[in-house]
Amino acid sequence: MQPHAMHPMNVLRMAASMNGPLKGILLVGCEPADLGGDEGHMGLSHVVEAALDEAVNRIEVLVNQILDGKKI
């Protein structure tokens, strides 16, 4: 299984088939601006790199809200 090739719906179907709990699912992702053509590209774009701190902060807020039992 390759995580970068996994479609979110397939992950949910797999979790359901394994009797995994599917309540309150939050998906946090990042869409690449450019995949680098035929050669591909490793690393983050400048836009994503600039937004990384804010993304981490938002995820931390979500995790803390969940741990505090707050409805998201």
C-alpha cells in the first residue's frame, strides 16, 4: 500500500471493512501546485512551505478541541 496513492474514500472503505470507527473524521491535506512534470519533484513548493506554520497551528487547535471533547 502506498500512502500517497491512496484515495480517501478507499481508506474509509478499508477502515469500515476492518470494523474501524468512522465517526467524526477530519481530513487535513495539501494539494500540490505542481508535480514537477515527467521528472517529478521532491520537496515543498514555496507557497506550501510559507503556509506550513499556520497549517500546523490549525491542526494543533483541532487536536486540542478533540481532546477537550469539543464538537468540531
